[in-house]
Amino acid sequence: MAAATPRVFLHQLRVTGETAAELHCTTFDGAPLRPAETAALEDGVRELTGRRCRVEHRAHIAIGKSGKHAWLAEDLRPTGRGEP
């Protein structure tokens, strides 16, 4: 993460489908990532996981009751195949 950009504060990887992922992230300054930073993060996730990745800047990533955030999240959207 830091090799791509030191601006990321929190991040959460969501596995979406068979071959894709979304990387949600917040930044220390609250500003969206620049295109070069986004591309570096997408490339890095693809190299590490083998999944196509789309980076999305978020204003907030929820922190759980324990005071921690989940860095890996399940995709809970319907798949259209009768699965949750």
C-alpha cells in the first residue's frame, strides 16, 4: 500500500465475484486519490491477488465495536444465482 501511495489511511478489500475486487480506501487528507495512485493500487492488488481491482475513495470506512476495522470484507450483494 505505502509503495503505491503514503496517503491511504484505512483500506478494505472487497472480493466481488470470481475474478474481481474493490479496494475501498480513505486518505489522511480526505481528498480522493490521484489517477497515478489509483492505477498503482489497482495494479498492486491485481499482482498480489490475481483479481481485477477497482479502487474507490470513501469518506468513511466503518470501524467495529472492537475499535478495529475489517480490512477484508465479503461481497454481500446478490449474485443472481440464487445465492445471498
